[in-house]
Amino acid sequence: MINAPRLLNGNSTPSLPDTLFSDLQIDKILSPQAIAVLQHLCEPSEIMRRNELFLLLDNSNNVAHVENTLSVLCATERALYLLKDAKIPLDIYYRQAELFESYLASCEALASMYNIGELFADVANHYSSEESQKLRSEMEKSAHKIRSLLREMSAGLLSFADKNWLTPDYDAVSEIDSISECAKNLGFAAPAKKPQNTKINLSLSDAVCHLYSDKVAQIEAEIAKYTDVDFYEPTSYISEIKFFLEIYSLLQRATHIGVPHCIAKLSQTPQYIAKELYDVSLLAKNCESIVPNDADFTENEPFCFLLGANGGGKTTYLRALGVNLILFLAGCPVFAKEADIYPFDIVLSHFPRDERFDNTGRLDEERKRTEEMLNTAQNKVAFLFFNETFSGTDDKRGFDLLIDATKKIEADCHFGLYVTHFHEVMSLDYPVLSAEVDSSDANKRTFRIVRSKGSASSYAADILKKYRLDKDSLAARRCGHGN
């Protein structure tokens, strides 16, 4: 058979480092399996295909359909495990028939997913193909035949107390069944027979197989027809479906406390713009209220600094940007009122590490990691997150290193946010945000991220735009004059 299409088509190798997910505390709200998926960035077309699926999961009937399919696939996974664990011939034959039936159910479940987005439609078409249907029809007949042969073989088993007897009498019944029938004829109500999982020993299995060698040969002939079938193929969708359902569960958790989500627009030009962006990593702390903030990173102002007091929400804002950007790049909804985001080539972070250094040791370690980070981002459209980088040394050295890093960032046209306590950044030609107390909060405990200073270049751009001398206005005027 042709290889089945995948539900999750990302880059073949992980693009995002493990440290990014721990820095942003995504590992507190999602499983390692989900994070492994998020590490693989998507092409724009793949982002759109996944977005479509999440939109369809807003329908509870579709969610139930996906969950039911997952349950069927998990049953096939269990059947494979039981077959692998079987050692006795009779048990193997029984487990093989069980696997055939479970495999058929999985194929049929996947074939029924045609109306749940383009991703599932590709899978459904594969399992609805003429080749797949022909295989299933033949396997259904084989499973039925094996079951019938096993029933015929089991008719020759008689159980008397602790002894097992073999007989070719196909009408024979067990001692317990005979006693129950006599009691019923005498007017006594016989208790219901409890099903028992009696484990057949090897000697009995060998004896039965010897007595019915012709039927054993037929069973093995049926099994041999499917040696080339990959029974694990349907189960490969289990982890993929679990990813979508886990993200769906996260969306539901956020909705429960009033946090909205949306499908971000796929921007054609590098930018990250969002209205009312939420840091859902706070769900790990059971927060009942999360304060939203806006994001506004464009080609004119791709990089900015964030200042503010400790506990003022700076890192929360950074995480809101980072978590939602990663979700977007994996084709998931973002936690915002609306968003327009470019599919960046890579996302990297630089957070303080837990290791203890003296000032010189920590400085060298942070400088080395910063160099590695910038080298990794080189020649890519990158979004970089720095959290108090170079804060472990004296202000002059730290600020000098900060300037060196930002020059490299600007030269390579990277996007990013740099959280710092160096107020000297106000003198640089970069936008500066600050965490300020929200005046609308009566308790004065809520911080909002506001712009403290725009870059000099942004002021110039605003002036050009005001007098219609910016690039877009000039282009429009040229078109209007036919030039």
C-alpha cells in the first residue's frame, strides 16, 4: 500500500530548542509530547491547514468524532501489544483475529474523517481508496474464518473439576453447563455464570492444535496472507490526534476564565501585531484573571526594550509574546482578540540560568550564549527574546555588551524584545516599553505595558507619513499619475 499521509507535517528536524519552552514555561501547561510537535516549525500552507482543523473543533460533534476515532486507534494499539505478548499458539490465533477486527475498525474510523478539515480529508481518502477497501474486505473474511475455526476447535474441550479432557465430540458440553441445565429443568434458578479468563497452558494448546491440525493449517494460511500489512500504521495517528486534542483542551481551559482565542492572520511581511494578547502559561498557577497587552512589532520598529520594576509584569509580557508566537508557528490558535503575524524562521530566547557563577563566570557564560544565539539566527527572519541578559555584572560592562548585541541584531534585521533594568537604553535609538500601574485598577496591582519612547527613525517615519512622503504614499501617487 501507499504510505498514509500525515496529520502533522513539520520540518523533519526540531527547529526550536528545549530551553525556549522552559524559559517561556510552556512545559508547565503542555505535555512533552505536545512540545515535541511545537518544536517543528510549519510552512505557511501547513499553518493554514492546521488552523482550519482547529476552527472545525469549535463544533462539539467534530470533537466527539475525533475523540471516538482516537479511542478506536488506541484499541488497535492494545491489540498489537496483546498479540506481541502472546506466547501460546491458541492465544496467538485468538489475538491475531482480534487484531484483524481492531485494524478494520481503525481503518473505517479514519475513512470516516473526510468532513473534518483538509488534514483529515487526506487521511480519509487514503483509507477509502479502492486498494484499502479491497484489503479490508479480504481481512474481514479472514477474521471471520479464524473465529469460526477457533470455535470448532474449542468444542472439543471438556472441563471436569481440575482436569481437562479432549474429545472430538462437537456436541459435548462442560460439567458446569450440564449441572446448570439439570437445575433449570428441576425448577431451580441457577445463578448466572460468571465469565472467567482461564489461561490455557502450553500443553493443552499443543494437544488441541495436534487434534485439529487441519484447522490450524487453515488459520495459519489466513494469517500468512497479511504478512506485508503494516498494522502499526493506523496507530501512528494516535500521537498526532492527541496533540490537536491537547491544544483544544488548553483552549477550553482558557475560555473557562474568559481568555479568548483567535486564528491569527498570516502576514506576508515581517511583523507581529496583536490586540489583547494573553500569557496562558499563567494557567499553570491557576490564575483566574490574566491581564492582556498589545503587541506591535513591525519592519519600522522590529526590536524594542522593556523597562519596569520587579514584579511589574515584564516577564509575563515577554511570555505572552513568546508563547503565542510559538503556537502560531505550529498552526494553533493564539490567545488574543486578533493578531496578524509573519511566519518567522526561528524563535530563540536568552534567560538567566540557575547555575551559580561569580560575576566574571556568569558574564562569560551569558556572552557565549548570546553569541551562539545570534549565530543561530543569522540569515534568518528571527524573533529573539532576552530577559535581563548581562544583568549579573556592573552596569557599565553590562550596558556595553547590551549595545554590542543590539548592533548585531539591527545589522541582521532581527525582531525581538529585550527586558532589562538598564535605563540607559532610553538614550538609544530603539523603542522603549515600560510596565506601568493600570490607573483603571482600583487596587493598583495591575500593570500594563505602554510605550515610553519611540525610536528616532519611527518619528521620522511618522513625519514622512503625515506629509505623504513615505514609501507607500509616494507609490500611490505615482500610480495615480500613471507613472
